[in-house]
Amino acid sequence: MKKKIISVVLTSVFVVSSLFVGCGNKSNKKADGAKAQKAEKTLVFAQGADPRGLDPAFVDDGESAKIIANVYEGLLKYKSNSTELEPCLATEWKISPDGKEYTFKLRQGVKFHDGTDFNAEAVKFSIDRQLPPKRTEDMPYASFTFGPVDKVEVVDPYTVKILLKEPYTPFLANLAMCLAAPIVSPAAVQKYGDKFIENPVGTGVFKFVKWDRGQSIVLERNEEYWGEKAKVNKAVFKFTKENSVRASELMAGQVDIIDGVDPNDVAQLEKSGLNVLKQPGMNINYMAFNCSRPPFDNAKLREAISYAIDREELVKFLYQGYSEVANSQMPSFIPGFNDKVKPYEYNPEKAKAMLKELGKENLEIKMIVYSNPRPYNPVGQKLAEAIQGYLLKVGVKATVEPYTWTEYKEKTKQGEGDIMFYGWTGDNGDPDNFLSLLDSNEIASSLNAAKYKNDKVDELLAEARKTPNGEERNKLYKDIQDILAKDAPWLPISSAKSMAAYSSKIKGFTYHPTGVIFLKNVDKE
């Protein structure tokens, strides 16, 4: 009996002990789980609009580029704070003496996000689909990036040769751009077809998860990335049209970083203890005339309208010191910038006299504009409305029709509007990247939004592309700017500082000179 009681007691002690051990294990697991959950970092970046798409062959806008730059990679990349080139998916390259053959050795052991291999066949596929006869008119950067390419040859699984029809000085710089140049998964393109633009698959540091249109895009860290992995687990791109709302979300801690900062919000953001990044921007903000049809197929009328607008006052009033007046089609620090040229100066009386002489005293025109902020124009449609006021003073009645960014891009492509508002952030720091926007060969691609054609400009551009970097090449670009200053297909308005605001919890955030946000090295405390 005594032994039986002792046995029961010992059994009870064992059961109770086991229960405590079990509870302890559960408690530890919960603690570990909570710790892991706490360690997971989600970065939220708020921008003004959805991307147009996520296939680098079919888009040409900054909203798309910011996401594409984090999902895909090219053969080359730019260094973190410049447009100097360095290896990426290509580890080395050589150029033939005649400048027409580029041979690339490729990085081995790299996987696309779908698990398929990156190799020379993938490079050939990515370029071939943007060459004739496969190239289509809705590939805006294809002719710009790969126009001089004759063919692509696979030498072996990790060597590829690109043969050009003629020497093309900007070619290497173009291969580091985040539009057209990134390498896509051939298997994914074949799987998704037309829907690949919504289901991107690259080799980049982040993988695509989902896109809720008008709301957000979610990316997650690529755990199989070939290089150093991203510091955050997830990156969410949130789409909020209004500048003031994005600023409020940042101040409330609902987002971590915003771009398209309105100059009017800077003081309040800084007062709230937030960081506001302000650095020289490689961009141009301009007003484009539709040169392909009346009334602005007349260069004299373009000149008259240019005299009607006070750019100095406009920039001072709208941008409050965060932009400077632009006198050319590119920023002043780009090689080949012509410091002798200026657009037609503000002279409303001359504008009125010219309008009368041209029989256009009662001119009525339609202006179209994007409603959301842009890096080169953070105030959106306010720019068009301010110019509408200047035109009214010289007797020109202008209507302003705003569109969301994606709608706006389609409207300009279709040729809507007598005047359009546009801008450009340089992709690679080369003068050709800016002045090609006025190449008549880029009308079909929609990069030449003004639909401007001048045979001499086309001839000089073609010559400059074949000329090695240096003073001879710079002179050709300066000559082009002389012609454009007189012809006035655009009215250059301003070059803006690149501006973004971010929480003090964010470390390592910078704006690349090309206007792209690389999130790989951004951390969140």
C-alpha cells in the first residue's frame, strides 16, 4: 500500500513536470515566433501614381522604373551615386576596334525568380524581342536603346556577343538603364504572354508578390539573390496621388518614405523631425508644342507663345527655390550643354504683336497635363494653370484638361492636345539621352512627345552617336541646341532638385542621379 502511494505521487510529479516542460516549450516557441515576427522589416514607399507596367520593354515612366529597378537587373549597372558603369549580370566585356562588336562574359549561378537559369540565351531573348521584326510600336525605349543592334549571338552558355550596324557611343551606358535593358525570364514571358507586364520576373534583389491597382505593389526579398541581399524583408510601393496626403501619411508614421515632395510641405516635414532629401536632379521640366499639325506646326507661332510666358516668375512662384530655370533641353552639368543658348525671353507685347501678325489674336488651344506630381514638377497641373494665366494676358484662350499619369501617357501617344506638359529624368548621364527626345525617329515610340521633325537635328544626332566622347562630340550637341532654341518645339521651364522625405527610422536611403530608387541598401530600425 505504501509503495502504491509513493508510485502515484511520483507519477503525478512526472505528469505535472511534463506539463510545465510542455508549457515552457510552447512559451519559448511563441517567444521565438514573436521575435522573428518583430525582426521582419517592411518598408513602405509612397509615390504619386501606379506604374504603367512592370515589363521594362513596354514602359518609359519613372513610376514603373522605380519598381523595375528593384525586380530586374541588366548586364551593367551604375555606381551608387553616379552614372559610372560597373559589372552586374555581365562580369566583364570587350569592344572590337571598330566599335561594332561587344562581347560580354556573364555571371554564372544566377537564377531568375521563377527558378530558371540566367544565361546567354536569356540575354539574347531579352534583346531579340525588342529588335525587328518582333519590335512593336508600344515598346517606347526599344529603338532608343537597341536601334543600332544588328543581331545578338550566343557564343557559349555564359558568353554573348552583340553586333551593331555602326559604332554607337552611348551603347554601354544604355545597357545599365532600368528600362528596355533589364534581362527578363524567357520562361515567364512565355508563360504569362501579354500579362507579363503585370507579373514581372527578373534576377533582382526583390521578387514581385502582388499588385492592387490604385493601391499598392508588394515586393519581397529574394532569398536566393546571387549577391548581398536586401536589408528589409518586404518593400511596399503605395500609391497616393495628393502630395499633402502623402506628407500627412509620413508624419503619421503610416509610410516610411515619400517622393514628389511639394515645396509647400518642406518646412512642416522638417519641423516634424523628418528628413527631407534635396540634391541636384538630372532632369528637365518642359512645355511641348504639338508640332505635327496646326496651329503649332508653325515655328513662328511657337515663338510667339514662348514670348508670352515668364519662366523666371513661374519657377520662383511654383517651386520656391527647389528648381532652377532651364535654358536648354538638358541640365547644365551634362556634357555638351550649350551655355550660350536661351529660349525666347518674356516679352508679352512682342507676343501680342506676333499673334496679330500671324492672324492668331483670338487663338483658342487645348492643353493637356498630368494631375499627379512628377520628380521634375512636384506641383502637377498647377504648372499648366499658371501658364494658362499668362496666355490669357496676350489674348490666347487655353483650356486645361488634366489626366491621371497612365491616362495622360496614352493621350499624348494618341496626339491629343495642342500643348503638353512633360519632363525627363536622365537615364544615363549622356547628352544623347536628352536630345534624342527631339529625334524624329522617336515620334513613333512616343519619346518625341512634341512630334517634332528637323532633318538637320536628325543628321547631327546620328553623327554624334558615332563620335567618341570628347569635344568634337560635345560640339555636335551644342549645335543641335542652337537649332532647337530658334525652332522652339519645347519651352524649357526648369530643372528640379530631386526631393524625397523619410522617417528617422530609415537608414541608407538615397536618390540615384537617374531618379531611380534602389532599395537594396535601405534599412529600417
